[in-house]
Amino acid sequence: MPFVLVLPGLASAESQGGVADAPEPIARLVGLYTDADANCRLSMRHDALTEASCAARSIYGAALNGEDWCYGKQDEPNATMEWHACGPTSLRFAEEEE
């Protein structure tokens, strides 16, 4: 039987600023990214689920970039960065080096 990773959907996409007005597929991608990011960054374990969450985060981030959505803006503190439609000062998602 093949391994299938199922991540929760729209856990927090509706509450994030800028995403509420986004088309449903974008809001869904942001929700999936947010869930995967939380599972990746906040896990104290280095197990298959954590690794899968980190891989999924990269896939969702790249997909959002492909839809011309960016995460944060130049000179913006990390704590206030959010997904938004890309503009001239926007930062594209970059996969974190481990």
C-alpha cells in the first residue's frame, strides 16, 4: 500500500490578513502551508511526519510563488510577515536550508 500524507486544510487561512479576500485555491494553499510550517518548525521530533511536513511546506510555498503570492516584504520584521499578492517590495518563499 502506498504512503499517503494527509495534512489538515484550512485551519487558519481564513484568519490571516490579506488571505480572506484571496481566491479559494490560494486561501487553501495558505492554510496547507501554515499547517505544514507549524508541524515542521514546532516539532521537537525528527521523525517521518516532521520530515514530510517540511517537504510539504516547501511544495506549498513554491506553489504559492507560482500563483504570484509572496511571504513578507523587504525590511519587514519576520513576526509581521504574511502571505499576500506579490508587489514590488515582496519577498518570494525561499526553502530554508537545514
